[in-house]
Amino acid sequence: MDALLRPTVIEGMDGPGNGQRLEAEAAYGFPAFADRLTLTPALALALSPDSSTYGLLWTLAPYAQQDQGEPWEVVLEGQHHEHVSSASPADHSLNLRFSLLF
């Protein structure tokens, strides 16, 4: 929290086109399959002066207590990315990721 409020960090963001980027993600987990798994839908947004990206994510993982890590996770992510400065069409992607901790 202190790093976000330090004046030295904020002074570097005083003009357009200097690599500024706004990123936000909102997610919420729901119990699934008799409370053994957690289903987490999420919306993601990334804006910069030259591009914008919008995303929709769905994550499925086993329910874990605070002190335990998740042993596996499946993520389905769709993205729409467009460049503001070029006339090229928008890029769309659909990714499926699986991670397993051992």
C-alpha cells in the first residue's frame, strides 16, 4: 500500500505516451460439484494509449483452505485485443491452460 501512495511513484506518470497502462480484473469464486471445486469467472480489462484488451476467464480448481495451495487448475480465457493507431483488424484468442503443482 505504501508503494502505491508514495509521491515518487506518482511523479513518473505525468504525461501521455510514456508507457501508461491501466489494468483491472474482477473475479469471484463460486462453489461447484458439492463444494469440492471452486469455479471462478473473471472479467479483465487493459487499456493503454495505443491498444485495448478485453478478456473473459473461467477458472476451475479444487477448493483449498487458506494455508493450502491449489494442486491443479484449469483456465479457459478469451481475449479481444485491438490497436488504436492501426487499421488492422482486432485480434481474438481463446486459450486453455492446465497447471499441476507437484
